[in-house]
Amino acid sequence: MTPDLKIEIAGTKFDNPIMTASGCCGYGEELAKMYPLSKLGALVTKSITAKPRLGHPSPRTAETASGMLNAIGLANVGIDAFVQDKMPFLQEHKTRFIVNVAGSTIQEYVDVCSRLADCGPVDMIELNISCPNVDEGGMEFGANAALTEKAVAAVKKVFPRPLIAKLSPNVTNIVEIALAAEQGGADALSVINSLVGTTLDIDTFRPRLTNNKGGLTGPAIKPVALAMVNRVHEGCSLPIIGIGGISNYSDVVEFMLCGATAVQIGTALFIDPYTPVKIIQDLKQYLKRKKMSSVTELIGQIRKY
Ligand SMILES: Cc1cc2nc3c(=O)[nH]c(=O)nc-3n(C[C@H](O)[C@H](O)[C@H](O)COP(=O)(O)O)c2cc1C
């Protein structure tokens, strides 16, 4: 018998738990040249803001010995062009897609999300709350429980479908932020976004990113992400989408054992864009080997000492 890879989050069914992470495959156009997007559990778009953004000047990515640093600066086409030019493409490809939304004020989140509420095919929104809030002097929404709750609650009022809050790992107590998102009305959590880091050129004494710092991603952050997923799983009842350094099926199994219902693949796409498709195949083989009939049997099954 072929094991069942279907999962459900907030009443929405997905063919499998493997999604792409925001910012790592744009709006799906390049991936679609390689394989049908419908093979994915879901595609998560690049963060969309109210107005188009060019992002930070180059260099905005840098390789380090222990992962990739990026400070793209939310370069994106803006909500108007997304709805007009990018969304029809995703619809054509019959893939589930989740729109990631970013903003620097609560009003910006609300404006973008209310626009998306009018678009039938948007399955879910993922709120990137790791952006600096200009009203609050640059403090990240996701670093503050009260702001997290306020932002999620404001969006929930205008977007009646499932809402995911994507949590930042750059906090002291991630469970406190998870509970604030739940209180605000989030239906699920994505855990985690990138970890703040930097890298320097020792000849010029300059940071290797024009933004001076960036977000660390890739396999180096996987152990941090696993621990955070497990903490959130134990402290909050919302379903979790695990993210951070996933590059093969065994990484996915670890995330699900720690409590994730689904996962997203980011940096690994830059190394091999076929990673999600390979993981789906390998995950089926693993479940067969373990004589499991459904991938959901893995969720939260960590056996702690
Ligand atoms: C180049 C790049 C751009 C990213 N852009 C976004 C973004 O626009 N919005 C967002 O929520 N996360 C963004 N992320 C974070 C990823 O979605 C993901 O949370 C992070 O990379 C950790 O997963 P990974 O280790 O599998 O890459 C970006 C990551 C990378 C590497």
C-alpha cells in the first residue's frame, strides 16, 4: 500500500506536507519550467508589500562556511502587479499557493490582505512579521508579543480565510510570540524565519552585505529551528509549518517528530530546485519502510529522554 502523504492545516487539505519557503522561488515561474507546481504541497510566494520594492543594493547575498546570509530587503512586485500578473500564472498551474505578506505598518498589512481577501484562489496568507514597524521606531512586529497580536488581529478582521503567522527566531521566548499570534486569531504558525547574522571582508573592513547584516539560513540553522518547533509545539496548540535548513527527507521527518504538520524548503532550492520532488519520493519510501500508512503518524512523536 502506498503511504498517504496528505495533511490538513486549518481545514485546508494539502496533497503532501512539502512546501517551498518564501523568497526562495519568487512567484513560481522558474520552478514551473522544471516540474509541475501541482507536485508541491504548496508554493509560498515571495513577501508581497503594498508598493513594489527594489530591495537593498547588491551584494545582498553572501555565502559563509556555515550557511547563506541574505538581505534582499523585500524586493517584490507589489500587490497590484502580483494580483494582475503573478496570481493568474499560479492559478493556471493548479497548485495550492500561500501568499506571504510583509508590511512596515499594521495598515500596510491590512491593505494588502484585504486586497487578497477579494481574490478567491488565495488559499492562505502567511504573515511575515519579521519586518521593522516604522510606527514603533523600527522594532520588529514579531519581536513583541503585543504588536504580534495586534497585527494578526487586524488582518484577521479583513481576511476571513486561514492565516499563518511566520515567527522570527530572533526573540528570547518564541512561545510567548506564538501564543500572542494565537490570541490574535492566527490559524497556524510557520517556524522559523532566518537568524540575524553578518560577515565581513577583512581587507576592506566592510560587511559583505550592503545592509551590514542579514539573515542566516540553510542546514546550519536546522538544530535551532527543530528546538524552536518543539518548544512551540509543546507550548501552543496551533498547527506548525517547520522551516530551517531542510534539504532531504530525514530532515522533514525530524521536523514532523518535533511537532510540525508540514515543512517549507528554502535555501536547498538554490542548490537543487528539484529538492521538494525528491523529498516527496523519499518520504514515501521511508514511511513504507516504517510500515506507516500516513505521514500524519509522525507529527509530534518525538520520544524524549
Ligand atoms: C534569499 C532568501 C530570501 C528570503 N525572502 C523571504 C521573504 O521575502 N519573506 C519571508 O518571510 N522569508 C524569506 N526568507 C526566509 C525563508 O522563507 C526561510 O524562512 C529561511 O530561509 C529558512 O529556511 P531555509 O533554511 O530552508 O532556507 C528568505 C530566505 C532567503 C534565503
